[in-house]
Amino acid sequence: MNEAASTLEGWYALHDFRSINWAAWKAADDEERAVALDELQEFWKEWKDVEDSSKGSTVVYTVVGQKADIVMMHLRETLEDLKAVENAFNKTMFAQYTTKSYSYVSVVELSNYLGKEGEDPMQNPEIVARLKPVLPQRQYICFYPMNKKRELADNWYMLSMDERRSMMRSHGMIGRSYAGKVKQIITGSVGFDDWEWGVTLFADDALQFKKLVYEMRFDEVSARYGEFGSFYVGSLLNESSLEDMLKL
């Protein structure tokens, strides 16, 4: 049996994708829409309080295209906390005007491929910050799930630790070349969802997503062993821009 990569886990993650039922929203009267928006604003304040108390983080983005209209990405300390956030939103009046498009459950993950021998990672403030990040308020988001192949000669899990570590080091160098342009958060989902990892990218220039992912496709880790799910891309929402989006 090959040596498995050991991992460090941080906050649990929920990507909650919703589509807005525009026909129902238009059919609601002004008072109903106002109550729904006021209730949503209160939730936004609660999410901000959680972030200020260092117990999680939340961002909300539009989604461009027909896959969904909005995505709420929540990071929380436990799965129970994630479920509580989801349930609380489902009970809001605004949720009555949405349908569930897609969701993804995972946990912020760092592997030992790039770790240093003899180092206690949890004593490193930079690593702790990566495991329990404050989600950036960048203008754009890109999310996609991915797997490593398990096919005949192209089976990632049959490679030795040294081979995997060498390739991941090369792969990581590409990501680091985009430092300052793209913020990347990797979440592990083995045993949690249909794919093995979720990748969430944040940037102020959406074109950087294309450049980064395209460049990585030529690296052996992706070119030979990577499998990718659907991509979701969108723009940052705040309280005021959400109201503008929902105005009739």
C-alpha cells in the first residue's frame, strides 16, 4: 500500500448555490419584498458578527450564467454550525423565492506534500491562518470541484509519495506565481461530497482565473491526473448591490 498523504483540516465549508424564482419575486407585493430584504440584511449582520468573533467567515456572490443566480460560501467551526446556517437561511422569507441549484460540502485542507520535516504546523501562524481563513472580498469568485484520476496507468493513488511530492511542488510553483493576483482556498471533500476537492479562487480581475487554470492544465498533475467538474464564476455582492440586483 502506498503512503497516504496526511492532511491538516481547518474550518468546514459550504458552497450554497441558489437560483431566484423571478416570477414569484415579481408576483410578491412591495411589502413582502421589503420584509424579505430586511430579514436578509439581518442575516448579513449575523454573518459579519461570526467573522468578527473569528468563528467563521461568509461571502456572497452573483453567479454569471444559467447554473445559479447567487452563491453563499460559508466557513464554520463544525458541520453542525454549517447546517445551522443553512437551516436558518431556509427559514427566511427570501429563501421562499429561491430554489436550490447546487451545494458543495468540504473542509479547508492542507496536505503534507509541501510540509517541512520535524515542523509542528499548528505552531505556524501562517498555516493556522490558511486553515481558518477570512474569506477575501475580491471582486470575482471562481469555484470548481476536482478529482485525481484512478485509471489504469494514470492512477494518482498508485504513485509513490516521492513522485507525488515532486509533482505537487512543481504544481504549487504555478499557483505561487499568481500571488497577489489570485487567492486560492482548497477544501477537501473525500467522504463529504461527490468530488475529492473543491477549489475556490478569488481575484479582482476575472481574466486571471482563465490564465491560472489554463497554465495549470499544462502541468503534469492536471494534464495527466486531473479531472474537473463544472465551473461557477461570479461577482461580489454586498447589502447594497444585492438590493440593486433585486430591484424591479
